[in-house]
Amino acid sequence: MAKMTPGAIVSEVRGTIAATTFARNKGGAVIRNRITPINRRSPAQTARRQSLASLASSFRGLSQAQIAAWNAAAANFPQSDNLGQTIYLSGEQLYVRVNANLILIEEAQITDPPNPVSFDAVAFTSLTATADDQNISLAFTPTVPTGQQLVVYASRPLSAGKSFVPESEFRFLTSVAAEQTSPQDISAAYAAVFGSIEGSTGQKIFIRMNLVDEATGLAGQSVRGSGVVAAT
């Protein structure tokens, strides 16, 4: 399915129609043939897919009053789509999203809808990675607030010439507990997902992170950054 905004004919189109994909990059609007990638998913990604399916099933097992409450609460959480338009999740989508976040940070799932939560503005400060000693240090602000966790995703080492990577490149690394300060050593978490960075000198690692509330599973705005792997 493709999304569009109306203009004289069509102003913007995003998505796929049949074998044609509409997108936009820094050079402007692009149209390309749709490519179906080989589905090489890790055990962690397979487990996450299964978790999402399980959550969708558990939503249908809620009482009618609970389902109605989730459907009503969805209006409190407007989202932006890839065209910058405001959209609203369904009650089921909201339930799955917040509980998937709670599973990710290993907190108890919820059956009643949450109220909106305020989040501090997280800022990426730096990523320092050295290949020889395989050390990766993530710096950020502010200190992780009480009752929240900082969820960290990363890419594999990529060409230093890249300035942007798609969402598909990011893998969940770890969550930083409440009241933890910057910087954080994420070397072990990175190695567990991507393996050693030895031999990656001169390549770039991208980071994405956001706060998640431990009680509700609601997530704050995500921020991105990157760092080039240096020799020790």
C-alpha cells in the first residue's frame, strides 16, 4: 500500500503499489522497482515477531470493557507517519506497542491503557569505538530519569561515507537502567549482537536510542548518532 498527499495531481507518495516503490532521499523523490529481500532473520528477531503475534492474540483475550478502554485511549497518542501526517493507532496497535516495549526492558505487561507520560529530551553526545581493544562507549544526556530506561539500538560497522541508514539496519542492543549516567560501556552488548569490531577501523557505527517508561511502556522521541571506529 502507498500513501499520498494531494496536490495539483499528487504531491507526495510513499510506499509500494504492485512492483513499484515510491520513496524520498536527500536527492528528492525516487521511484524504484520493489525488491523482496531474502528473509535472513536472527533468533532474536524471530522471537520478537513471535512476541508481537502473541500480544495481538492476548489483546483479543481482554474483556470487552478493556478493549473499549484501549480503543478510546488511542486518541491520546497521535503519531506521525512517513509523510509527516498525524495518524492514530488502533487500540490493539497501542496495546501491542507499549507491551512490546515492556517486554524489551523486562518489565511487567499491562492490561489497562496508560495515561500520557512526559519525557526529557535525550541527546546523543558521542560514540567512541576502538577496534584493537574492542571498546565501545556511548555518551548521552541527561542521566536516565527515575522510572524510565534508555533503550539502545545499533547498526553493524558500515562505510564511513554513509550519513544515514534505514531503520532495518538497527538491532536492539541493551537498555540502560534508571539513574545511570553517561557514558555507558556497550562493548559486551554490541559484541553479543554483531560480534567483534576488531578489523573495523575506519568504519562507522550508527546508534538510535529513546527512553521507555517502566510502568506504561510508552516511548519518548528517538535520537540518532554515529561514531567512526578508531585504532587504539
